[in-house]
Amino acid sequence: MTYFITQFINGLQIGAIYALIALGYTMVYGIIKLINFAHGDLMMVGAYIAFFALSDWGLPIYLAAAVSMVGTAILGVVIDRIAYKPLRDASRLSALITAIAVSLLLQNACMLLFSSSPRRFPTVTANLPTISIGNSTVNVIVFISIALAVALMMILNLFVNKTRIGKAMLAVSEDMRAAQLMGINVDFIVSLTFAIGSALAAFAAILYLFSYPQIEPYMGAMPGIKAFIAAVLGGIGIIPGAMVGGFLLGIIESMAKAYIPSAFSQITDAVVFLVLILVLLIKPSGLMGKPEKVKV
């Protein structure tokens, strides 16, 4: 039972990271119906910014996190303005190809700038206490990570549902052209959406590096794909769905790694993709999504 509880907590931690990244996917899709497959690579860029802020600039972790979030948010807005804005009226296939191209561009640019050699993220959790759960111990950073992620999600949910700008986001997601006719600055709303999603990806990168302290140009690929699956699981375009999907996927992955025999450990990632297949077969709109009626 103790082992199960420990793995459940680990699942919540990685699930919180997936949820934060998935929020970027789901916000962008909700606004402009674009699946931004470069989002995982924005997480990678955020990790590099935090790394240099800690190791080269000597900033404390909280300032490094702030710098990383701001820098990644600016990059997200720049990518939107240069790559995605010209394609808002184009086909979804064109936008998808562009998103994949941006992803490859970010990966290769970082490889050229920083080389493909992994860099070790500075240890900032070594002196933190541990909490005993039966015969196991869990570093308190796990609980801090979960709490911070949940707090950010709650703040985002309140921002979207209670503030004037948040309600403008909801209006744009419902009907972009009608919102524009009502006087809403659609370009600003879209840029703000990219900024928020990118900043959350950077924060997710820092939480991820607490447990897996290694940075390389392709580190965002797999977490980005899993976060996309989490967004689909919860209902892409729905903010609470991204949260639920992220936590569920993290728990499923953690349990798979814990209970699948070590001889078959390489198939644990396949379990995550099996979740995607099952969702698409059983409930394509996701757990919290509603089927869309399409007029023909």
C-alpha cells in the first residue's frame, strides 16, 4: 500500500507538469483552433533560460523562474506574430505543417547554439527535507511542485472566468469574427494567449528539472507529446479538461512504470499512446468535452 501511495504521489507530480504544458495546447487551440506542436520545445527553451539564469547569472531559483517565464512568453508571442498570424485564414494542414517546422527550428537552433551535449541543471533541492511514507521517503519538492502547479491552474481559471480580459478570451474562442466586431482586439488576445501558455510551459520545465535535472535540445519533445495527449484526454480547448487530463495521464504513466515488469519497461510509453487511441475511439471530445455538431 505504501508503494502504491508513493507512486500515486509521483504520478501527481509528473501529471501536474503535463497539465501545465497541456494548458498551453488547449488555450491556443481554444482561441485559434491550432495545435501548436512547438509548445514542448518552448518548454525546452524555458529550461535553457533558467539554466543560464542560475549558472551564469547567479540568480536565485525564484528569479530564474521569473526570467525564464518572461523570456519564453516573449518568444511565444514572436512565434505567433511571425509564423502563425499569417496563417489564421489558411487551412489547418498548413498551420500544422508550420507548427512542426517551428518545432524543428527551435530544436536545431538550440543544438547549434548550445550543442547536443546534455547539461546538468544546478541542484536546488538537495537540502530540502524529505517526508516519510511508510518505508519510503518523498522529497518535499514533490509536494511543493504539485501545490505550485495547482495554484497556477486555479489562478489561470479565475483569470479566464472572472476578469475582463479573460472574458474577452472566451468571446474570441466562441467566435473570433463576432468578437472583433464587438470591439475586442483579437490580435492582442491571441498574443496574450500565446504568452500565458508559453510562460506556463517554462514553469513546467523548471518543475520537470527538479526531478530530471538534465537539459538537451530535444528534451521537450516527449513531454510535449504527452501533454498533448493529456489535453485530448481532458477535452482539448477546455482549461479544466487540461488539468484533469494531465493529472490522470501522470498517474497512469507512474502506475505503468511501477507495475509493469522491468523486462518490459520500454513499453511504458506505449501505455500513454494507448490512452490516446482509446480516447479517440470511445470519446473523441475528451472526458470534459462535448461533441460538436458540424453542419453539412
